[in-house]
Amino acid sequence: MKIRRRHFLHLAASAVALPAVSRLAFAENYPTHPVRIIVGFAAGSTTDILARLMGQWLSQRLGQQFIIENRPGAGGNLGAETVVNSTPDGYTLLMVPPAVAANAALYPHLGFDFIRDTAPVAGVVRVPNVVEVNPAVPVKTIPELIAYAKANPGKLSFASAGIGTASHLAGQLFNKMTGLNLQHVPYRGDGPAMADLIAGHVQVGFATMTASIAYIRAGRLRPLAVTTLQRSDALPDAPTVSQFVPGFEASSWFGIAAPKGTPDAIIESLNREINAGLADATIKARLADMGGMELAGSPADFGKLIASETDKWGKVIREAGIKAE
């Protein structure tokens, strides 16, 4: 009986240890088949472009295809929910857009909590927004814009890519911190917003550098300032808004996350390879051309960014009473 009992206990101990050993071996061999990167927006969006850039890099580095899968809808929530509900095995990832920081406040009845239900993997890039005007607006600086708007109440409106988007929230924060009341005009995406801004149907924009830079270089829009705390190499002559409105900061940032419970070894491997990509000359040049600033760092660094931005924009949304469409 003692022999049998010892044999049983040995088998039981082995059975308990087996899952941990299997998970470790699984992580060390990762990836063994294609990986999906979910994008919660349509093809051609900034989120999509960045996902394809990083997906190509990871495919080359890790020897398996990283396939981009677009799941647009509900401000990026459909894509996020797809990842939250996926098996936490590293084979379904999310290209995280800045919308996740606003959606918790915009959509109070979401079936998931982004911070609780995902694991940050790595930041990729921070893209400035640009305060820009139609050339017919007689201002060239932020102080001139503020003075002109105060002298002409109700005359200026600003375009955004939609309610709760980075361009909307940047404009709302600008209103709050300057005491202005620029009227918000939401569009369905950057394309129509930029078209009406160029046509003069709206006068001011807070679009991302990615959406703005080609029109600025062509002289069809006049940049006044960038919204990040640092100047952008893409527009070296443009000051920051914070030089004139102390404490103002708004930007679009992107990264990669996985479902909660994804093995640490997989997250660390992905983080290491993404950071290597951000140091690669070709990727650095692509991001710089978009006006982007690399967000290299640890998973914890990216997690802190998501949490701080969620808190910041949640307050703006609640104070302004902004509701999702």
C-alpha cells in the first residue's frame, strides 16, 4: 500500500507541475502558427497603417505571419472586444488606438473593462495633433487664434474625425483651457473632416499629424502649433500649444495589447521584438514621416500610459457631457 501511495503522490505532483512546464515550453516555442493583429478601424486608418508596419516586422523577426484583421465599428470597441474574448495564448493581439482611453467614459455599458481585461505588450508611437486653420482665417499663432475667437464669438467651428476621437477631445480640451467656445462639427473620419476644413466650411482643426501633414506641406492648411509637449521633427518651426496654454497636452498614441492572462514570456518576447523594430532605421524613418515619436519601453510603461490617458480623457468627457453617437 505504501508503494502504491507513493506512486500515486508522485503522479499527482507531476500532474500539477505539467501545466506550468507546458506553458513554459509553449511560450519558448512561440509562435508556431500565424498570429492575428486585430484593428478596430478600417483599412487605411492610422491604426491600420501602424499595425501593418509592425506586423511585417514581427513576421520577419519571429518566422510566422502576423496577419492584420480589420474589425471596424463602435469607435474601435468591436476590435477590442474580439481580443478580450480571445484565448490568451499570444495568437490574437490588438493594435491599441487612443480611442480606448475615451471609450470607457463614452460607452458606460461596455461588456468589458479594457484595463482589467487586457495585458499591455508595448507602446509603438505617439503622434502629435496639429492645431491648424483654413488659410482664410486671419491668424498665424495660438494667441492670435484665441484673441480672434474671443472677438468673434460663434464665428469659428472646429472639425473632428467623430465624437470621442482624438481630434474631438483635443479641441474640447483647448476650449476648456482657453475659455473659448469653438463649435464642434463631427465627421465620419479624418478624410471628410479635412475636406471641409480645406474648403472653408469649418475653420479650425485638431487633426493628427498623419492626417494633416500632406495638406500643410501643400499649403492648403496653416499650422499654428502641435499638441504634444515637445516640438515635432515633422514640423520643426511649429511651437507647442503648451507654450501659450500652460499644461495643454493631447496626442494620439498607439501600441499593442493581448488578452489578460497571456503568458509573461510571450509578452516579453513581443515587447523585445517591437522595441527592436522601433530602433530599426527603416521603421524609424516611416514613423518620423508620419510625425511620430517612438514609444519604446516595457509593458508596464505602456500600461501606465493607458491608465493615465483613460483617467485624463474620462474627466474631459464627463465634464463636457460628451455622449457617443
